[in-house]
Amino acid sequence: DERRRFTLDPAEIALFNPNTRTMPVFRTRADAELTRKIYQRVPVLVNERSDENLWGVSFLRMFDMSNDSGLFVTEPREGYVRLYESKMIWVLDHRYGDFKGATQANLNQGTLPQVSVEDKKNPNFHVSTRYYVSQQETSNRLSFTDQKWLLGFRDVTNSASERTAIFSIIPKVGVGNNLPLLFIDNNHKDLFPLILGCLTTLVFDFVVRQKIAGLHMNFFFVKQLPVLVPSKYHQSDLDFITPRILELVYTSYDLKSFAEQLEYHGKPFSWNEDRRALLRAELDAYYAKLFGLTRDEFRYILDPQDVYGPDFPAETFRVLKEKEIKQYGEYRTRRLVLEAWDRLEGVEVGNPDDHLSQWAAVKPKQETISVAQPKPESQPAPVQTQLPATAKPPSTVTPPSKVVKAIDPPAGQPTLTDFGLYKCEVCGKMVMGFEKVNHEQEIHGGKGVEWKKVR
């Protein structure tokens, strides 16, 4: 099947995974080409080989659920705070799962009862946790930052769920290791809505699905995901994105500090499912344009079979599509984001020439791919609700000269195609072959360990 055949040269492997030089696996040639186009326009979050970290990103696993279990208590007490776990969050939702009412069957399956819409409409409602941990111990582990809220993401995930990249703002409390934290430097704190918006879009999630091979969003994996750098944005983008991110995030008083950083001092925004779907659709469409996609490429991300026909051997958000068809009688997300895209026609977004003062980065090579004979699509009906989307043309600054870095051979990296499953003889964790080196660095402080090949 020619639709499944594609080639990657060493330079392209380095483009996708510059730190590990591991071979990505794509389902179809269209997936490979579209992912390549994105990476040619948008660099990885942290390039360890070129020492580029344009957002000043750092990571933290605060409390290990096993090794630090002696610090936890099961009842609230004075001087203790809640201990958040990954099951409690969803995309831009810090009140998704609640340990209150959780059964042993829930815990065995790794799930929690979902918070009701009625509870989410209550700005004073906060979710219950399984454990509590000392406020002083939590403060000690966050002593490097004065930030009064946190950004976490689910460590355990997979490419077959409704969403794969699950990022959310959470209160400044204790956090388990299955909910790693991401920080950016103080130079970019005023731009935080921009990176948060990028990490929670469908386009970003599409790339995550193409690249994830195991079940974990490890630090080394997140570092190699494409994240729009500060120089790709203009003030008009901040004006469009910030109020939408604020409204999606600030739905309860326990995130008041986040709202105040964005200079908002009003009440939390009411939880409204339809309104939130519209806001997220507008952000998805806006970021698709920032990523440099065409409308048909965006349609492909939403549903490849909508573009190439029902027999096309690829899927992206099938679970989301099936859930919405069952719930709403239509693939609502697809309709809303394409309507939002159409409302943005004629509006210049981003900084397409990559010109922006002190954060100007190397201009990446751009490539346009054509979608082969897409199916004709009926025009969507206009929506009744529309948020203002005024944008200004970006200011012009002389661009920097292009720098081309030589691609050095892999150093100390495992075989590119090592997709075997290995068990660490020290901690018992199962990892893929290409994850062994990173496991040793992140879990065992760089010490070599014995491995047993499982398959």
C-alpha cells in the first residue's frame, strides 16, 4: 500500500528527534509529510544538542508516590495541602476527577469519578484528593520559584485515547510524580498563555500521537515536541489568546493567583460547556494557522477519512469523533473548529516572517505539502456566537542571518529501531529500548543498570 510507504533520511530523523536521534514511526506517508512540515516550521521545545531552550523550560517531579509515601497522610490536617495526581486533570481542567466517592474498582482501573457539571459551576468547589502532604515540604520543593500556581501534564497516556497530551493549570499544592510539572523562565512569564495555548491544541496533540511509542510522556519526549517559540508571536496574538485561556482556566477561586498574574481581578468565569467548546475551537483554529497549516491539512488532523475517504488507513481523533457523534449526533469539534477557521480568513496571525526583537530565532525552512485530491466538503453553517478576533499586522524587524548546524552522528544513543520491551532490574519499570538511556538518567541519576529484555 503506497499510502503507508515513506522514507526518512538521517537529517529528517534529527529534525523530529534532535536529542535522541530515534526513529519515529508513522502510520501513513501523509502523517509523515504533515509532521515533517510542522517540524520544519516549528522547533522542538528543548534542543539539547544545540543548547536551545528559547522558553527557558525546566521540569520537576515533586513527590514520588512510592518513595515519598511516608510523607503522606489520608486525612486533612493543619499545615497540610492536597496532593494532586494525574487522574484529577484534563485539558485546561483542574477539576476533572475527584477521589471523593472513588471505589476500589476505580482505583484499580486508574480512573476516578468525574466531577459533575453542577459542581464545576460552583466556583468554590474543589476536588478531593487521596493524600495530603506537608505545606512546608511542598514549599521546600518549590523553593526555586515564586509562582503561585503550577502547570502539570499527565505522564501516563497513549495515542488511542480521546486526547493524548493532557496539560492543565493546577493550584500550588503537592503533586505526585505521575503529574510532572513544567516551568518557564521569568523572562517569558507574561507570555505564558501563548505556550499554554500551544500545548493544549489539537495540532500539538496530533504530533504527540504520531511520536509517542510507549505509555509515558517522559521529559526527554516532551522536550522533542514542536512548540512555537516566542519569536513566532505578535502582540495581536497575545491579545487574542490570553482572554480565551483566562476564561478556560479560571473557573474556580483556587486559581485566583493565575488570573491575577494576567491582571484580571474579577470573579471566576462560569463553567459553560458550549461556551468552552467554542473558545477551544477558536484557539485550535488560531494555532493551526500559527503552525502554518492549510485548511485541508487541518481537516486531515481532525479526521483523515474526511479528506481521503473512508478506506484511508489512518486515524487521529477517532475516539473523540465517536464520542461526540454519540453525544451530539455530530462530530462537533470538527464543525466548530472549521467554522472558527473560516471566521479567521483574511486575518493575519502570528509573525510569519519570524521577525521579533530580542527573541528572534533562526528562521526554519518552510515546506508546503499538498493534500492529494481531497474529498469536496460542504460549507459549514455560520455559528451564532462569535468572539472578536481583531489582529494587527506584525511589525517588521530585520531578520537575523540563517545559521545551519551540521548534523553530528548519534553519541551513546541506542539503536534507532530498538522497540524491544525491557525491564529495569533496579526499579522494575518497563521501558522501550530507545528509552533505556533516558530512564537511567532521569530515574537513577545517570548510573548504568542491568536490563532484562521482555520481548
